[in-house]
Amino acid sequence: MSELKLRLVTTGSLDSLEKVLHSSAEDGLKISNFSAELVPERGHYEVRMSVSGFTSQQQVVSKLAMEKDIRELTPLRR
């Protein structure tokens, strides 16, 4: 099964982290790694996560990019 590593920048709200997790679970994704760090001087969270259970990486990226609380989304190389 393929795994995709992502780096996200979300708003500084805990709700934004919950939405990322909820959105991922709704789409049937399995999160194998999740870490979030608040960057108070920039007012956002930097999130690193690994997901599996998808048919297309583009599908995952497109779905998450539509979330209004996500400011940046970058797939990471292994």
C-alpha cells in the first residue's frame, strides 16, 4: 500500500487540526504518523503527517487543499 507524507500549514486554531483529522478519516485515509507544532509568532500550526488508503495521491492533495483552514500543503519525498 502506498504512503504519502505531507507537510501542512494550518490556521492557529485547534479546530483546524480537528478538521484535518476528520477530513482524512471521512475519505477513508489511514493516518500512520501525525505531529503538529504551534508557531505562535506566525499564528499557525505546522503539521507533518503520513497517510495511506488512497487510490491517487492527487485525490488526497486536492481534497485537503480545498479545506479553508489549510494555508499550505506540500507532499514530501521519502
